[in-house]
Amino acid sequence: MAGRRSSTRDEYRRAVETYVAAGGDESVQRVITAAQSLNRKLDQWYARQLVDLDLTAGEWGVIAGIARAGEPLTPGYLAELTSVAPSSMTHRLDRLAERGLVERTPDAENRTRVLVGLTDAGWRTFSSVIRSSNVVESDVLQDLSDRERDELARLLEIVILRLDHIGD
């Protein structure tokens, strides 16, 4: 494990040095490279977790999107939310419905629309994934105090907000 950590640190250092040599500011490149590395590593862990549950990342996106919305959503909105074609969303919803994780119901306000919501099994799946992820995420952050976690979150939120306004 130590050899792997050293290799990861060396890879990070080389990446930063390469970006700096190409004209990037070192402090900026350290932050961006670290954020990209963290994101990549977490994505790899989440992907393994989903494989264990026989879910694709796209299917998870549907489950998480409905859960975050707190209410059933239209297939069209889910397709937009997860950046897929409506036909791809139909296939995802079919598979999730076959597994009993989502249900389609007619929209009471517009009978031409269908709404997709989580079933009890879908909500249990969402909760299970979140609890399992929280164990790993907590482990990743264990060396930071609560105050440091709050500060890290605050700083990242500032960066995200800035990205949202670039080009406005």
C-alpha cells in the first residue's frame, strides 16, 4: 500500500509540475489536480459499489435524481437531468421498473404525462448506497477536524459558485 501511495503522490507531483512548466500557476494547478484526482478516485469507488448492486451509473442517476427532487419526475425531465436521449431513458426506466425500484403513474394534472417515482425498494436502495458511501467518504475525511471539513466545504462551494458564473 505504501508503494501505491508513493506512486499516487509522485503522479500528482508530476502532473502539477507538467502544468506549471506549460505556464500554469502552481497553487492553482495543485488545487485543480487534487480536485480532479479526488473526483476520479471517488468515481472509481462508486462505480465498483454500483456493480455490486447490479446498477449502472445511469440507473443510479435516475434513482438519485428522483430522491433529490423529493417527488416523482417526468421521463423527459429525468432524461435532461441525466443528459441522455429520451429513448435511452425509456430503457433505463424499463429496467428499473422490472426490478421494482421505480414506478410510473399517470400525472393527475396532465393525463398525457407519466410521472416516475421511487418505490419503497427504490428508496431502500438509495438509502443503502448513501449509507455505504458515507462510510468511505467519512474514512477519506477522517484526518480532518469538523472545523477543517467545514472550511474545505466552504472553500469548494465558493469555487463551484464561481464556475457557475463564468461566462455570465
